[in-house]
Amino acid sequence: MATLAEAPPQEPAAHEFKHWSDRLPGAALEHIPGEGGLPVVGNTFRMLADPHRFGREMVEKYGKVYKNRAFGGWQVALIGADANELMLFDRDKIFSSEQGWGPILDRLFPRGLMLLDFDHHRIDRRALSIAFKPGPMRHYSGSLNRGIAETVKGWADHKMLFYPAIKQLTLDLAADSFIGIPWGPEADKINQAFVDMVQASVAPVRAPLPFTQMKKGVDGRKFLVDYFTRETHRRRKEGGGQDMFSQFATATREDGSLLPVDEVVDHMNFLMMAAHDTITSSATSLIYLLAKHPEWQEKLRQEIVAVTGGPDASGHPRPLDYDDLGKLDLTEMAFKEALRIVPPVPSTPRRALKSFEYGGYTIPAGASVGISAHMVHHDPEHWAEPEKFDPLRFTPDKVKERHKYAWVPFGGGAHMCLGLHFAYMQVKILMAQLLQRYSIEIAEGYDPEWQAWPIPKPKDGLKVTFKSF
């Protein structure tokens, strides 16, 4: 572990950092151990190649507080459950989410809920939360049951790539639950726009130059802004429905005013991305882990049959009723364990607006800082045999014994994922439909390689077979 060096003699004032592009001089971090990597690019390519190995190597070499230069600037990594709590709970309002995510997402998902701070975030979050109240959620559950049942019946008895299939399904479900319309001929363009925007978020070339990934991402954003702007005006003119977009389009702030159209569009862009890609990732990891552990498949199947009553007289799986979602305890624990092993957001950045102390170091105002959910989720200090799939880690007594911030796949504090209950609902309904129909199987010894960033996914698409009973 590196030893404490003296803090920089003069700390920059917080007001000097109004935007993420106002960089802190590297000299202000001289007292923090770490390394800058290659000229110009720093450690960017090492991180992209294998961010989890890179993080482990840095912790082994420098300790749980270290600096690193990548993506055009210096960051300070804070590793541990205590660091998660400090940054996510943010009792003293030290950390800016807007300036933390800015270098990554500002060109692509500006003013998304995750990129707002303090009062602005609180006001917009309250306005948008109407879309996740029991009434709309009950409506979404009906749409999810119908849409998932219709799609997964076509997955029977042939080897398939699960990741692209579930990605298309989540997009189709978002069309119904989120927007309230069938996609029609624009489906492929919308899907590609989201793919391009997410991939551009970690593109090494940060300017939208011709033929670069960032240019594809910026073009994708323009397409979606045009689409959602037209739709927002239409919803306001024709009146809102039960779908999430209509709820956002007609949401009001505390003073009764409608959200500006461009802000509705930005929120919708961000939340569609978050729901589309993170649920795709987490459902894929759960399917893979259940295929590897058929004994857990059977436990979940028995629980689901006990709750739904099993297939009807025609052999069709019964839908999972909204009021029964809370009864699937083992299914929820298995999902939580999948989120622990493969968190869909592996790391989280912030910008320090004030200096603070952590791990024996003074971190100056203006420093870009970050935590790693993935590293803490695999830390033996909190998880015995961390690579083992064991949903019973999430029994109430085990959860109570553990550090509250040792498991943070949905973030925490004021920025806790607004749609986490929607994610639980969608995955439980998916499991109810699949496990009442099929056994999930993979080839013996199959262990796909995963792309770690920006959102985890199996590089080969995940080869599975859904075998009918």
C-alpha cells in the first residue's frame, strides 16, 4: 500500500470547475500514487482491452486509492465498499454526477437524469417518477407478459444466440411499454442509433470526425432527438397514455410547469438506453449462469410454478400477475447474484466539487474520481468465494450482515436507478415465461469471453438452447 504524501500546497477553488472540460492540472495529484501510461493516450487502450485486470493490477501495485490517465485526463480511483458509500450517498454534496459522466456521455446523452446534480436532479427525478408508480407499472406488466410470451415461444429447440435475441426483445418491449407503439419500419434505425451511441461513449477518439465511432454516435443521437421531439409534441397535443413516454411528455415540476420539450427528449433518450442495454446485459448474464447451474434453474422453476399455478390446460405458461411479483424470492436472489457477478454498469465516475479525505489521502477539488462496482462485487472481504454463483448470498440475514454498499449494481443514494423495479419486473416475467416452457442448456465446458465495457456482453452472443419439456 502506498504511503501518504503531503497534499498539494494550494487547492483550486470549487468555483473554478463549472464544466467537466475545466481540467485539474496533473500536478495537483502528484501526492496520489499511480501512473499516466503512454504519451497522449495514457492508459486508455490498456483499460479498454481488459478494464478489470487493469484495475486489479493497479490496486496490487498502488493500493485502493490510485490515479490513472485515460480518455484525455487524470482520474482517481477509490476502491472499496466505503468508497462506494462515500461517493454514492454523498452526504456532504461533494460529488458532481454531471461532471463525472460528462466526458463520456455529454455529446451523446446530455441532461439525462444520471447527468443532473442536486436540486435539478431532485426536481426532475420527482417529475419522472410518476412513470414508475403502481398504476403505470401494472400497465407495463401486462404489456411485458404479452410481448415476452409471444416472442419466446419461437425460441424452442434450436441453438441460438441469446444476446441479440434478448436485445431485440427488450427494444420491442420498450416500444410497447415505454412508447406505446409498434416500432414499424424505423425499428432497425432506432436500434442501431442506440448501439452507436453506447459504443461511442468509450470511443478512444472523442471528436466526431468522419468515419469514427463518435461520429456514428453523434449521428445516432440526432436521429433519436428528431424522432422523440416529434413524438413529444404529438403526445402533448393528443393527450397522454399509460406508456412511459406519455407520462414523461405530460409530467410537471413542483410548480406545475411542463418539462421543456428538449429535456423530455433527453430524459427519454437516456432512459431508453439505460433500460434497453442494461436489462439486455443483466438478463444475458442470468441466463448464462442458470444454464451453468441447472440445479438453480429447477429451484426457480418450482418457485414460479408454485406462484403462477404452472402451464394451463393447453400447456401455455400462465402469466405472472403484477401482485405476485414480490413472491418470487429465489428468482430475485438469483437475479441479484447475476448482477453481482456481472454488474451492468461496472464503474461509476464523479467530479469532486470540494476537497475530501479518503484512504489517507486528500483528494483536491476538481479531481475526477470513480468507483468500481465490479471490483467490490468480487472482493473476498465481502463475498466468500466471489467467483461462485450462490443466490443464497441474498437471504435477508446475509444482506443484513454485509456492508450496505458492497452491492451497488443500481448505484445508490439520490442517484439510485429510477427504473430498478421495472428491471426486476421484466426479468421476473421473462424467467416465468422461459422456465415454465424450457430447460436452458449450453454446451459442456462452454465459457464465453465477455466484453467488459461500456456495458458487459458476451462477445459471441451467448450460444444457448431452450429445450422444450
